[in-house]
Amino acid sequence: MSRNVVTFHYTLRDPQGRLLDTSAGGRPVSYLEGAGQIIDGLDEALRGVAAGVKQRVEVPAAKAYGERDDTQVQRVLKALLPVEGELHVGDQFKAGEDAYSPIVTVAGVEGDEILLDANHPLAGVDLVFEVEVIAVRAASAEELTHGHAHDAGHGGCGSHDCGCK
Ligand SMILES: [Zn+2]
């Protein structure tokens, strides 16, 4: 089965209409279909689209960043955290030193202790995308081997060291 590389612009809102993210004014996103480069629900909804299509896609949380998991909320001593100064509910920071450490959110401050929430900030949130498909083309053999689109930009090869440009 052939697979396509799809390039699109998007605006992402929550069900209340609040703007969460947009590619407008920046580079469009390119991805290889079915490669996990974008969230599953959007990948599935855009399967087989044509260039020029404008589409509203609603993706339930379970097919986006997952449902919230309350076991991901943990109580830790503030003194053990890699942050200085006051912490406030809603503050976000990296849980560790390396670049791939998860982002955690302060869910509560109780004296010397902090409630840290390691859920993705969009866990449990249903997503509403307004998508405009810019281009659709067949994936190259190299892209299929690497498992991602080779268009420069978001979600492409910049994300890892596969030696391609
Ligand atoms: Zn590659």
C-alpha cells in the first residue's frame, strides 16, 4: 500500500473554543501517514485527503494526548526539585536535566511539599482542529524506510539523528 506525505496548516482549539496552538504565520506541518508523527486521531481523519481541502477535525482526548491519569500526580519535597524561587499552581518545568525529560505542572503547593502533575498538559482535552491541506504527495522510498517525512520543519528529521537532510 502506498503512503503519502501530507503538508498542512492547522489551528487547534479546545471544545470551549480557546486557541491552543496554530501553525498560521509559520511553517506548515508535514508528516508521513501512519508513522506516528502527528496524533493518531488527526492522522486517521486526514487519510486520503486531497490538497486544498479545508476540514474541521474533532479528536477525542483518548486519540490525542490520552485521558488524564491521576497516578501521574505525585507529592514531592520542594527542596528536591530542580527549580529556584517560588512555585505557583500552573507553573511548568522539566522534571530532569536532559532534553527529553517530561514537562510537569505544579498542581498544588502545600508548605514544603509540591503536588506535581506529569500528565501531558493536553491530557483529557478533546481537540478541535481546523486543517487546511497544502500538499499531498507519495512518500519516497527513503521516507518509508526512515518512517517520517523529509520536508524540513516541524515533525521532520530535525527531531532525531537519522543522517538525512
Ligand atoms: Zn529521515
